[in-house]
Amino acid sequence: MTWDWGAVADFMPYFWDGLWVTLQILVFGSLISFALGLVWALLMRAPTRWVTWPVGGVTEFIRNTPLLVQLFFLFYVLPEWGITFSALTTGVFAIGLHYSTYTMQVYRAGIEAVPVGQWEAATALNLPLRRTWTVVILPQAVRRVVPALGNYVISMLKDTPLLMAITVLEMLGQARLFAQQNFQFTEPLTVIGVAFIVISYLASLALRALERRLVH
Amino acid sequence: MSTDTHAPFEDKPETPRATGELIRLERVTKRFGDHTVLDNLDFSVDAGKHVTLIGPSGSGKTTILRLLMTLLKPDEGVITVDGQQLFPAPEKQVREVRKKIGMVFQQFNLFPNMTVLRNITEAPVTVLGMSKDAAEERARELLEMVGLTDHLDKHPAQLSGGQQQRVAIARALAMRPQVLLLDEVTSALDPELVAGVLDVLRDIARSTDITMLCVTHEMNFARDISDQVLMFDSGRVIEAGSPEKIFNEPEHDRTREFLSAVL
């Protein structure tokens, strides 16, 4: 086995396409998981079981079934019911939905960690419930959960190659395509391996910077 | 003329000041599990009076303040403030009555994500509908009164406990309550910071007509500001009277025991 820089150069156009798709999955998947996770966490605090039981059941189900099965389900079964999206859109939604069932637990812990005295002060000042959430509780809760949310972003990055299974050509998909066309496996797989490390490192730097900004 | 260092402070109430009886608890009972904290309690406070609740811990003093602030609900009984029922009452009425009441907590409970100024202006703007400018002007006056004008852009974590508690007092007063509930407001402070907070409260007691309900272990402070002292034991008022009477000539054995333990 010899290392061929020529193959690296040939792979680069495929690589950039794959990188772009991987980053889209990561960014939009994260945003969906952050937003939906917060929605689940808030719904789980609803005063009635008519809300908390269905939400709890559905999220428990999603969290405990494999992402790959969910990808196949959304990609192959939904079109039978007349619902069709592109592979990338389906994949982004699936991964965002899957991870939202983890981020909801992070938010829950963050909300519960806000001292009860904060709720009491808000009541004593007669703040409306909605205002109490938006200016008192959530700002303090979100600040606490940024590190934990960051860990799920890194986790999600490592799950993005699963989308290859529903024909999305992210980095691994492009590497496989290139390898099968050129019978060169070492170079493309090494390149994307390095790329995964670089992206997680940059993402962790960005999150640390965000944490520092949120201290105040 | 007062000779203290604080700026003179004048207060106009948000709601018209009541005269006569302002707070009334009738046959109020509160239980936590099997433990009865307040036992069929009858209790009233006249407008403008400064009432101090003393007694051993667990005797129900703090519970009364928390019931009045609607942080707890009684199991039985009726609570009335300024002629309007606070319990039992629909949520809308509770919000209306709660406007008349402010509270300062043992642990300050400032909002750590907001500046000192914003801590004080948030509720006047969102609850009373004051303009931001008017609320900030009032916050500055209040911060001057508590001696913290230089700190309005800081966050609570940058202040000492005593400074935080003075901000919390300013925050409560910014809502122009008729009643101020003080729940062991110096208990969490380092000893050298207690005097500054008590001075501010003496100043408020002297220069405003706000009704004060105070749970404290600072007996000298209680003697100074109180019109009436109530001695609690096991969820009941066992003795009530002027500070002179309670501190100098207590009638009840339990009061004597308690005072000799704390004084």
C-alpha cells in the first residue's frame, strides 16, 4: 500500500461537495434539535397528563429506537403516504428529531437547576408566567446547558454518515463513491477522517467561546 | 431632621393607602404532611404598622409571610389584604392583590442574569406598565437611598451579600407596595454587613408609611422599629404587645425562655 498524493488531489472536488453537505446536516440538525428539544421540555411541564403522556411516550420511543431505522422509515415509508422530501431534507429532519429527544433532557436538567428562589422572586414581583420564563428562568437554564448541548453536536457530527443509507452524499458517501470509481480507498477515507477531527475541534472551540460569552 | 447618611426618601403608593386594618388572617391552618405549621391562626395588621414576628424556628413565622406572598396556599382559612380576598380567590384577583405586597428574602434572590438596574426596573416596566425612563429614574432614587448608586451596571455576583440585599430591598420598593414582608433578611449575611442593611430598613420604617411584617432574630432592630411584636410558638401567637412589654415584661414562660436564649 502506497500513499498517493495524486489521488488526494483527485478526491478534493468530491470532498468539498461532501463537506458542504455534512456541515448543512450538522448546522440544521443542531438547530432543529435545540428548538424541538426545548419545545418537548416545556411541554413535559404542562399541568395535564393529556400533554405530558403523549409527549413523553413519543420522545421515549424515538430516543430508544435506532436513528438508522428512523431514517429508513421517514425516507421509504412516508412517501407511501404521499409525503415526499429530498433525501437531505429528510435526513436533516430525522437527525434533528432524534437528537431533540436527548436535548430535551438537557433542558429539563437546566430548568430544574434554576433555584426555586428565582421563581419566588418572580412571583413576589408579580411577573407574568410568560415573562418569568423568558427573562428569568430560560436565560439561566440555557447558560447552564450549553456545554451539554455542545457534546450532542459532536455526537451528531459522528452520526452524519448514517445519512449515506438514504442516498445523501455527505463526506463518507463521497469518499465511497470516489473509492468505488477509482479503486483507491486509503486516501479518501483518510482525508475525511482528518476532516471529522478538524470539524469537531473547531466546533468545540466555538462552543467554548460561546460559553465564555454567556458567563454574563 | 434625621442625621443619617441616606438621602431622604419619599414614597407614593401604587395603590391608594389603606387606613385601619390592612391584613387579616382568619382561622388559617397550614400543614406540611403530618406537621401542622399554623394552627387555626387569627391575626391582623393595621395599615402603616411595623409588626415583628419572633419565636423559635419552625414556629410558623416565615410561613405567614410566604402565605401572604402567595408562595404557599393555606389548607384552611381566609386571607384578606386591604379588603380584598387573597385566599381563596381567582388567579386574576390574586395578581391584583399581590401588587400591594413586596417581599425581601433571606437569600436575596436577585436575578443573576440581569444588571442591578434591570433587576429593579423589570417588574415596574412589565407589571405596572411604567416607561423605561421613569422606571430607571425611580431605580436610581432607590439605589441612592440604599447607598449603591455606583453599582447600577454591575451584576449581582459582583456585589457583597449586604449590597445584594440592599438591591433586593430597592427592587421590592420599586413596585410601591403597601406592605413589605421581610423574611430573615440579615440571616444569610456576614456579621459586618448586617448593620448596613438594618440601617436602610430603619430609614424606610421612619420615612415611609409602608406596612412592615418582619421575621427576624435581630432583637435590637425589632425593638427599634416595631409597633407590635408577636411571639409565636408551635403555630400560634402566644403573646402580643408593644416591644417594651414583650422585651421588658414578658408574661409567658415560653417568651421568657426564648428571649433569654437569643438576647
